[in-house]
Amino acid sequence: MLAINYFTEVLASIGRSTMAMLAAIGRLAVFAASAISHMLRAPFYPRELLAQLLKIGYFSLPVVGLTTLFTGGALALQIYAGGARFNAESVVPSIVAIGMVRELGPVLAGLMVAGRVGASIAAEIGTMKVTEQIDALTTLSTNPMKYLVAPRILAATIAMPLLVLIGNVIGILGGFLVGTLRLDFNAAAYINNTVDFLEAGDVASGLIKAAVFGFIVALMGTYSGFHSGRGAQGVGQATTNAVVAASVLILASNYLLTELLFPA
Amino acid sequence: MSTDPKITLKGVQKAFGSNHVLRGIDLSVDKGSSLVVIGGSGTGKSVLLKCILGIIQPDAGEILIDGATLKNREEFLSHFGMLFQGGALFDSLPVWHNVAFRLRQGKAKLSKADAQELAIEKLRRVGLKPEVAFQFPAELSGGMQKRVGLARAIASEPSVIFFDEPTTGLDPIMAGVINELIREIVVDLGATAITITHDMSSVRAIADHVAMLHAGKVRWHGKVGDIDDSGDAYVDQFINGRAEGPIESVR
């Protein structure tokens, strides 16, 4: 009897967790749909959009640039060492390029922006919520979804591909610097190999991923901020939730997008 | 003063899970009249205001504005102003933009120069110097932030104004100044006002009528002049700030 009760309790607990998770996914989906619909309907706030483009895009450039620069360099070293096992050191330029453009550029930029921008959005909107600034917006005839959420999501979706494009160039440059200065590659041959091997589809797939990751980062930041609990602890938790959820979703959606864009 | 109800609440109920905050509120506020809602912490005063504004949806009951259910909230809000407990000023905007925020939105928005001029005029109305307009909220004291919040609430000369705990966190002198300003502004604009407060000096300075909330219902409702002789033990305990009485001090 005791064993049956225990078993029932375990099943009930799994059921409760599943229902809570489904409810959370449902709330997020409704929030995302509402944000998209507000992006498409007037009034628009171009000044807010520009400010967010600057904040999310321009001010993330140093962190994304440094991340991709060092990653490109490390990638060149790894591919050289790995390629040496079967006399394929010459593949360094092409594999660095394809690795950066298709995978590492968008994923690393996405994760860095999730940490920098996702956290900042969640903390800003969370603080606005607990200090009643969001209620104040409503009483001032301004829809918070239009004024706060739509410009941030749109800006992140636009800015991320641009950031990744620049990040890719810097990452390839990192590989080039290590390749020519440390691994004795000929500079002209390195560039030729890179340019000849890369296809437009490689670059486009990375940019599509970047746009999706930008959307995810801003969506999770705004959603977590909007659903922040009270006080400093609530805002802190919202910030953590935004970064963790965005990072996990970036990695999961990266796999799905890769399956979709490069079916085996 | 007319006896036309501007805002009427009929049987308004709201629960958050098992916490039944409002258990059937019946209340009306006449046009041009100032109602102050009092009651202990957690009795649902702020929830009541947010239900009227549509920020929180009531579970049951009716809220009528000018005798009809609110169909166009945007229209109602365009003639509405609110002073929030903590000011709720937008940190990222200078004071002038906070004050003129509503007037910088929409098709008929004011130019930057006109908005600054209007903001300075409203700031002067609440006793602040023009240079404050170009500071950011974080650079101001609590009392100044409250005044800026008040200037923002009256910027579009609203016909309905809500004040949420207008004197909380202020020293008695600043609280007196804010109370006087609120009374003056409400009279000057001829606005319908609802204020929620614990502060009895605010009640006596601002109110035409007073309603006391307790246990999710309106415990007492009457003219401010009658509050000392309400004959209600709950009201007596509250207005005299006594620890002993029917209201439990541990809630």
C-alpha cells in the first residue's frame, strides 16, 4: 500500500512539473506572438529602435570581436595540430573559415550577447516593473509591449547578423594571424584558400542563425524582465533566468537550424 | 459640486490564488470630487486602483466610468493622470521628458522645445525650479521626485487623477507641501480624484469623502468631516492609530 502511494506521489509530481513546464512554454509563446504583432502594428517608436540598435549592436562589438578573434586563432592551432596527424595541415584556412562562419561565429556571438544584452534587458525591464514604471507607461497611454519589448526584439534581430558578420571577419583574421605569424602559412595563399572555399550559403546560414539567436536573446530578456518577482532578489532571478534560458535555447536552436540548413 | 458619479464600482472581486483581496467592492466617486481610500497594508487599495485602470482584470463585478462600462481604455487614459507611490519616473529620461512624456507621443505630439516649455511650467506649478527639468530622476531627492511625478500626472490637465500613497517616505513638512499641492491642483483642474493613503494628515487635507477598506470590502464610506464620529470601531482604531481594537495588528 505504501509503495503504491509512493508511486502515485512520484507520478503526480512528474505530472505537476510537466504541466508547469507546458504552462511556462505557453506563456512564452503568447508573449512572443504578442511582441511580433506589436512590431507590425503602429504606433512605432523609431527613436527607441535606434537607441536599442546602438546599445545591442554597436556596444557589443568589442566583446564579440575579442571572442571571435581569440577563437579564430585557437581554431587555427587546433586544426593545424589535428590535421598534422594525417598530413592535412593545408586545410587550416578553409576549416577556420567554415567553422567560424557556419558555427562558432553565430553561436559564440549569441552566447556573449545573451550574457551582455539579455541580462541587461532583463534587469532594466525587471527594475521598471518593480518600481511601477511599466504601470506608469500604461497610464501615460503607452503600450509597454510596443515601447519596451518590440524595439528591443527587433533591434536584436537586426543587430545580431551584422555583429556576426563583423565577428566572422575578425575570427577569420584571428586564424589568419596565427596561421601566418605562428604556423608559417603564406599570407596570399591563406586568403585565397579562405575566399575560394567559402560559399554564399555558408555565410547566409550563419546570418540566419544570428537573426534567430538575436530574437531569442531579446525575447528571453524582455519576458524574464516582464515576469520578474518583487525586489532585488526578483530582478536578480529574472536576470539569471534570461541568460540561462537564452543560452540553452541558442544551443538547442543551433542544432535544429543546422539540421534544417544542412540536412545530412 | 455635481452628484454625477464619474467612477462606480459594483461588487468588484479579485483574488490572487487563495488570497481574496477584494471581496465585493461597491463604491462611487462623484465628478469633481476627491475620494480618499484608507485601510491597512494588504487590504487591496492598490489592487482597487489597478482594477479601475484595467492593469489588473477583476474576477467579478462591474466598473463604470460615466455610467458605462469602459469600452475604450485608451480614450479614458488620455484624460487620466496618476502619481505613483515611488514616483515611477523613467530613469533613462530627463525630468522634462518624464513630465511631458504623454505629450511627446502620438500624431499631435509636441515639439521638443514646446514640450520643454510645458514641462518647465508644470514643474514651476509644483514648486520646482526650471533647471530641474534638465536633470535625471536619480539626481533628485525623494520629495523632488514626488513633485516631478505630480507634475507628470497633471501635464495633460486630466479629468481623473489617482494618487497612490502620495506622502509615503516624505518628512512631515514635505508631506504637508504635497498634500496642499494635490488639493490645489484637484480644485484648479476640477478633476475627479482617488487617493490611497495611510496618512491621516493627507486624508484631512485632500479628501471630500473617505472610504475605508477592510477584509476586502468597504467598511465605511462617508464625508471627511464625519470620519471622527463614524461610530465604527474599525475606523476609530485606524484613524487614531491604536494597536488595540478589532483590526488585528498581526496580519
